[in-house]
Amino acid sequence: MSDRVPAALLEAVRADFRPVRPLAAPWRRTMMLAPAGFLFAVLSPLFWGLRQNFSALTPSLSWGLSFLQVVIGLVVVGAALHEAVPGRTLSGRALAAIVGGAIALEVAVTLYTALMVPTVVPPGAWIRFAWECWFMAGLSGAPVLAAAAWLAARALPARPWLAGGIYGLGAGLIADSGTRLFCWVSEPAHVLVAHGGSILALAALGALTAAAVEGVRGRTLWRR
Amino acid sequence: MRESGEGEDRLVRLMVEYQAGRTEAFEGLYEALAGILRRHFEAVSRGGATDDLVQDTFMEIHRSRRTYLPPLPVRPWVFGIARNVLRRHRRLAWRRARRDAFGAGHDVAPSPAVSGAPHQAIDARDVNDALRQLSPARRHAWELHHVEGLSFEEIARVLRIPVGAAKLRSSRAMGALRAALGIVKGERRE
């Protein structure tokens, strides 16, 4: 088999031929996000204000679980960056483990916090509280989502919506690590609907962002 | 043609040299991969633009060459890009068909199925006919293994399925092909 490069292709390639440095491995690129992730987990509750019953939480229940959420969130973002590299797409089993693990972590943290420090939403304030937490958590996750989107877009995801959904999920977990430190309500219904809803919204936003980026890139490249 | 581990090592070396800026390495990659990609697109695409797809894939390989992470195997990376190119190509074809149909006031019609390249021998036609009888999933796994020479691990990565499933699909495809061609224990029954 000896295919020769068509002249037009060779010319097009030569027009833009320069040495390139390979992308860093997905886990190394994820590490670039780690300082920002931990910073957001700390700054977010400090910015919005620590939960009023913060002193009732032990350090492991407050900072410890939030730290765990950031770590798992970074692992999820790392999986998305892995998925974004051509030829390194995740298997169905790996995807199920990542999504299932992230959801299980969120539910476990919620239930454990509710068990240790039970607090409920004041009567008549359910929707307002839900909206505020949903909005603030989403806002907190947006910078991490944007950074992850930028890192993933530098590769070439074969399933952009999936890569985006996964890094959105990771950004949501990282954001929630801060949200749970300023929202003093531990009632599972509130946390799962408002905080969990915000994580899902970030996952959906990630999927849309990645698909849009790839769509624009594809249209730009193919308009010849 | 079967590519050995040595062939994969050569591809990795070429990719590293290509990333370092050597044009000859790109030509070497083209020579090694164009045929495989052409057959891959013939197997999976429904349009007849195989050569365009191959060229577009190499353009995309060039644009995305920094996303290859040495010393990982090259072919799964190339097939990942080929999948991306095919997806864009299909979306573009669908948009064009929709736009044309809208402009002409007709219903949207899908692209005609690929007719396949003319074959030189009757046996090849028989095999091709038998291949067409297979489900796309089995046919694709069989072709990647027996035509492109990919290992089952590489096929699993390309098709995003477990290694066992890749083996099973290829094996069942082979069984169906033997049955269709009347081959028993390596010989053809006339």
C-alpha cells in the first residue's frame, strides 16, 4: 500500500507546518484547575457568607466533605478532558461509574449533613430559598465550567455534548462544595432540588456549550 | 493487510516526528493510513465522498496534531478524528439537503446509499455481498480486525465497546460470512 499525498493536501499542510507541543495529559490539565477549584470552595462561602449554623458543623462535616466534593469534581472534570481527546472516549461502564459516583456523592453528603445537623426551610420560603441557592450555586460554578470548557475545546471531542455534560457535572460538584457552606438548610428536599438542580443545570449548560463550540468550529473549518 | 505492533511503533515514531515539524513524517503517515481510512469510510459512510472524507480527515489530523499524546497508539486517535470528520460531514450534508429541499419546495431526501467500489474479481463481489448481509456493527468490527488489522483492544477503543464484545462481533461476523460463502473449515464448498 503506497498512497501518495495529493498535491493540494500537501500544499495546504505545508502552508501551516510548524512544530507543535503535544497537549498535556488530561490529569495534568485537570491539575491546572485544582487551585481554582479549591479557591472557589473557600471563597464562595466567604463571599456569600458562611452558613449561620456553621459552628454546629465539625470541621470534617464542613470543610472535609466540601474538600471531598472538590476532589471528586476534579476527577469528573479530568474524565471529561480524557473523553475530549480523540481515540480516548470513555466506555459505557466508565461513564456510568462517573455519573453514578457523582450523584451518589451528592446524595450521601446531603443525607449525612441532614442527619448530623438537621435544619429545615422556614415556612413560606421554599421557592425563594430554592431559587437563591440554585442561582448562587450556578453562578459559583460558571467560572469553573468556563475554564473546563476551554481546556476541553483545545482537544477535539468526538462526543462534545457528552464531554461538556461531564465537565459541567464536575463544575457543579465543585460549586456545590461552596454552596453547602453558605446555605444553612440541610433539608434533603431543598438540597437535592436546589443544589442538585444547579449541578444538573451546569451539566446541561456544559453539554450545550461544548456542542455549540464544536458546531461553530466545524462550520468555520468546513466553509471552504 | 495486518498491521503489527511494529507497524504501530512506526506510526508513533512518525507522529512524534510530525509533531516536531517534519513534512516527510506527514507523508509517511498518509502512506500508512490513507488506505485504512478509505476502507473505513467505505464501510461506515452512506455517501460516496470517500476520498473527500480521507482528505478532510488528514486536514483535521494536521489541525489537531497536538492532541495526539505520545506514546499512545496512533490508530485509535486517527479513528477518533475520522469519526469526528464523518459526523461533521453528515451534519453538513443534512443541512445542504434540507436547504436544497427547502429551496426547491421538495421533501428532504436522504443521500443515496453508497454503491461501493467496482470489484475486480467475482470472489471479491461474493465477499462484498456477504458482508452487506451482516449487521453494520458486526461488519464494522470484522473489517477493523481482518481488513485494517486492528487489535481487539484497539477496536474496542474505536467502537467504544468492551474487548469481549469486539471479539464476539468479529467472530459472529466471520461465522456468518463462512455460512454465506459456503465455507467449512477453511475451504469453500462448491
